Amino acid sequence: MKTKKLNFSICTLSIMMLLTLQTFAQKYCSSTQKRPLANKNVSNNKDTTFELYKSNRSGKACMNIKNAGKNQKKVNGYWGGKIENVLIRESKRQKPATNDKLSYNISFSQMDNNVYHGAYGWWRGGSGVNGVVEWYIVQGYNSKKNPTYGMTKAKGTYKDAGGTYEVWFKNISNQGSVYSDITSFTQIKCVRTSSVGRKSSKTLNLQKHFNNMISRTRLTKVGTLFESSYCIEGFGANSRAKFKLDAKFSSPSKRSKSASITKEELEATILDTPIHNNPGGNLKVFPNPATDSFTINTGDLKQSNITITNLLGKTVYSKTLENNNLEFVKSNQFDSGMYFITVTDKQNKKHTVKLIIK
């Protein structure tokens, strides 16, 4: 009789341990099927999802989701082989806000060939091709060429979380997106100029990055966020990674699901943009800031064309200079704000300076 009770107790304990282990860790792998977990979210609490995406049949990618206290989860993952492209991310899809802050703690035991990581997401209904933008805030990478290949660098830099960032962008056609009806969109990457490496713990001010995305690429509006996430991405035949990630989102009491950047915010972010396409300093504008009028001095850039554009890239003034190098312009024809004066010389080289009209 005691033996039966003992066996029953052992059996019960084994079942409880198994159930505990199943609750503690969930493992998802992609090896043979094409995109087996694309657009499939593994929900673990009301505010966070974990996602695994792999784009072809070769290689293997796995993620493990573990308990980390009350209503908290952590994820670790790995991949290897000819994966083509893989993303593992911890996401906020329940009311993501542009003024959220994202805190993360990540460590890699392996980070080989074409691996980078950072904040990631999508917006729709704002600026960009089809009103859709896929955005990144890249924190760490093997080589800066990895996340920015084929992209155009915007002017200037900005700072957040102890780092300096560049903004890169391009338009993408005939590729899938998180929106089933969209195959063409704009991609923007804010890339930290110095990689945080294999171990990093930072808090990102998402609003600051969004402001710089739209001001430095001359877009005008952030649309409605589909998601915000922390993402680890790899691509290519020899990409391999093993990592642990914990990401948390915090929101202020006043939430902002979508936002348009104001003229003042545009000017504030562009004011720190250095002018690096005025070789020799030939082009000068005075007074600057201007009130009633200003004078453009093209120096020895004679037989040149002058254009003035606003922050949205719209041409508001154009004039061709033949034999003189001075142009007097009345300011009352422009709204107050920031403008770009560009002079194209006879060798078709462009020289640009900024002008503030009060």
C-alpha cells in the first residue's frame, strides 16, 4: 500500500514538474517550412508579443520564451545555416505610442556575419510610399554596411541614449510587409555610429528618433504605429547568432498613438545639421536670420541658378544669375521658418546654406 502511494506521489510530482516546465519555457523553431511563423504572434501577456520570422527553407532559427516574474517574459534565441533572412523580436502591439520609451537588455554569446539589433516597427497613414514606413533604430552590428546597404544617408546626426545616430532611407518595391495589401513602402534606419556591441542595456526615447526620421528625410508625419519592438535580425549564408533579450516599454500618462511633427520641431532638429555641401564657402546669405529682406552672395559662382525650398522640399523661389553674384530678396513673400538656399553653378555642382526667416 505504501509503495502504491509512493508511486502515485512520484507520478503526480512528475506531472507537476512537466507542467511547470511547459509554463516556464515555450520553444518555437523554424527549419524546413517556408515562413512558418511569419505574422504569427506568440502572446504572453496583454501588452507583449514575441515573433519569429524566417524567409526560406534552409537553416534553422529558434526562440525560447521564459517567465521572468509576474507578467514578465524574457526571450533567447539562435539561428544558423543559409537562412536568407531571420527576425526575432519582442513587440508591443497593444496601443503602441510614439512617445513610448523602450528599455532593453541584450547579450550575445555568438554574433557572426550580418547580424544587427535595435528597435523596430511599422507605421501607416503618415508620410512614405503608400503612407507606410518600416523603421529601425539600430543599436549594434558587425559592420555598419550591414544595416545600411543600398540606402541613402540623410544630412546631419543627432544624439540619444549616450550615442550619435545617422539617418538612412530608401524606397522598397515588390516586397512583403506587415500589411497584406502593401508591397511598396519606405524604409528608414537610424543607425548608431558606434555599435554597442554584444552586450548592451539602454533606454531609447522613441519620440526623439521619430522626429529625426521625418525631419532629416523631409517627410512630414508619423502615421499610426502598428507595432514597436526590439528586434534581432540576420541575413546571408553564414549568419549565426545566440542571444538573450529583455525589453520593456513605458508610456507617459498622455499617450500619443500617432503624431505630426510641428514646424518648431523640424527646425529644432535641422538647426544642428552641419552644412557640408558649400565647398570653399562661396555661398553666403545675410542677414541670417532675416526679417524684411536678405541678400544672397554667390561669390565667384557666376552664371548660376538660385532656388529656395521650404522644409517640405517645395520650391518657393527661383532665379538665374547671369553676370552678377548678388541677389536681393524681400522676405515678406515667405512664411516665417527655415528654408534652404541652393545655388547650382555652371559645372552643375550644388551649394546649399540654411536661412531662417522671422
